[in-house]
Amino acid sequence: MTRFELRASASLAAVFALRMLGLFLILPVFAVHARGLPGGDDALLVGLALGVYGLTQALLQLPFGMASDRFGRKPVIVAGLLVFAAGSFVAAAADTVWLAVAGRALQGAGAISAAVTALIADATRESQRTKAMAMVGGSIGVTFALSLVLAPLLYGAIGMGGIFAATGLLALGAIAVVRWVTPESPPILPGSHGDPQGVGDDAPRTRFAVVALEPDLLRLNLGIFVLHAVQMAMFVVVPAWLVERAGLALDAHWKLYLPVVLLSFALMVPPMIAAERRGRLRTVFVGAVALLLAVQLLFALSPTGLVALAGLLLAFFAAFNVLEASLPSLVSRLAPADAKGTALGIYNTTQSLGLFAGGLIGGVVQQQWGKPAVFVACAALVAVWLAAAVSHRRWPARQRSA
């Protein structure tokens, strides 16, 4: 990667990670904290406080992505961070669960994911784009692992209000990063490598329906929905199984999650190199989906013991990381040049819907049919995705570094 590409990718990965930190930090502690608030004994209301973040993101990712195509990436990202910070400060002041719900909804309304990934796509060559997206995917994994470690410590030191306030302050700091560290988008010139079909300011813009209904983009959007639905549904069950089947106390789960996530990053490197440098993107991508299916089927057999559960989690995160890096890269490379933000807005909308649906699926299926049935449901979703991935038609040509 060039210095320009590395600077753009690293700074935007940090901004993306900050957004996910706002989601992840409260997961290990909010349910306990809510018991001391009016309305905190209502499980549905507590669940709404956790999930409404993803719902408002889903509703607003597409408008933010489309706005970034018309008004520029950076102004939209800054506006979204301001909304996110406002939501953080509302949640920090919450003295009822309803006010916490409002703050979380406002946090999610700063839906900048599409604009961020579109700016990464603008700032990187196709041969380097998957690396850049891998930095974003890696930042999400590291943020998740760190949140499991930091959340109980921060809650004890500064409380839930302090956690939300710190998140708001970091969002304001991220605005400074976007303003002075992240480079500007390179201009798209008619006939350039970023505008291969000669799309200029005066040319007709690609219609929304063309982007939304393109078959391979639909397959990729199905993929990100399934990937994050499975992630959320799994973690309705996995923490309890680590206690019940592996004898690992809840406050010690980070000791498993952290090394598993970090090792999974190392395991993703060889397949990503094979995908990009050796022209094996289809094989790696379909293989990762197949591995994800195998993990769900093995979890459905109700494994017991720390080694078995740790091994399955390692395989899950290895597949997850490969797919998390590949999916947005593929969307950005297959979308029309003048509609990357729109395509990534649709993509991020389905990602957020997957997060929201996964928690719902996990809870409902577990309540009705038990914990192993959650993984059967996940396996069914992944099987549908695998069929779609096998039928994917357009795979980007092998790229070489310039």
C-alpha cells in the first residue's frame, strides 16, 4: 500500500472501530446496570435499549451513503459523528431505561459506515482494497475483544454514564482525525481508473434500482446479513455454554475471547494472500462460507469442554474475518463507479438488519426449542448463503500491486 492508502485506511478503520465500540462496550454490563433504573425490570425494554442502535443504523445507512455520493464523504462522516456524540451524551445522562433507549437510538442514527467504506474504496486501488477492508474488519474484531476486557473495568471505575460520555468524547476526537488526518477523496475523472466507463458530472447517474437489484450485489448483501445475524445469534448461547460446558466463569471469558480473536487474525492472512495475489478469491470466499456452515453444524451437536468450544470459536472467527474483509471489498469493486456510496449504503443497511435480526432469532429460537436449535437455525441461514455464493457470477480479476 502507498502512504496515501495506508493513511486513509488506518484513520478510517480507527473511526469505524470507535463506532463499534459504542455498540460493544455496553453489552457485557448494561443488563446488570439497568436493574437499578426505572423500567430496568422489563426484559423487552432492556433488549430494546441494546438493539435499537442496530435498527436506527439500518434505517439511515442508505440515506447517509447516498448523501456521501452527492455531498462528499467527509462532510457526511463528520455529521454522523456529531449525531453519534449527541446520542452518547443523552445516554450518559439517562436516569431511566427509556432515556437510554433514546440515547442509543440517536447513537445509531449517526450511520456513517457506508460513507466510511465508500471513502476507503475511493482512496485505494483495487489491488489494495481488500487489505484496506481487512483493516476495518480487523479493527471490529479487536474492538469486540477489547470491549469484553474493558467494559467491566470501566464500569467499576466510571459507571455506565462515564462509559457513554467517554464514547461521546472519543467521537468528537474522531472528527479531528477525519478533518486533519484522513486524506481527501481523490477526484473521479471521466475515463480514469476510478471512472472506467467515462462517468462525469454531466453523465446520467446510475439509478437506485439498478444498484439495489443487481444479482451479484444482492448475493453479497445476503451474505453480510447472514454473517452478522449468525454472529449475534451465536452469542445469545455461547457465553452460557462457556459457563455450563467449559466451567469458565463469566468474568474470565475475555481470557478465551482475546487470544482466539487475535489468533484468528493470523489465520486469515494466508487465505487473503491467496485470494488477492494468486487469483483464488472465489475459492477462498466460498471456502470460508463452507467453514462457517461446518462450525454451525458442529455447535448444533452440543460440544462440551473448553478445548472443543475454543476450537469452534477459532474456526468461526477465522471464517468471519475473511468474509468481513472480502464482502465490502467485493461490493465496492462490483458497484458502478458513481454509486459506490449507494451500494455500500444498501450493504451496511443489510448488515445492521442482520445484527438486529440475529439477536431476535437467537432469543426466540432458544426460548422455543433450546440452545442447540439456535445453531441449526444459523446453519440453515448459512446454507442458503452458500448456495448463493456458489452461484455468484462476477468475480474481480486478479490484481497486482502497482
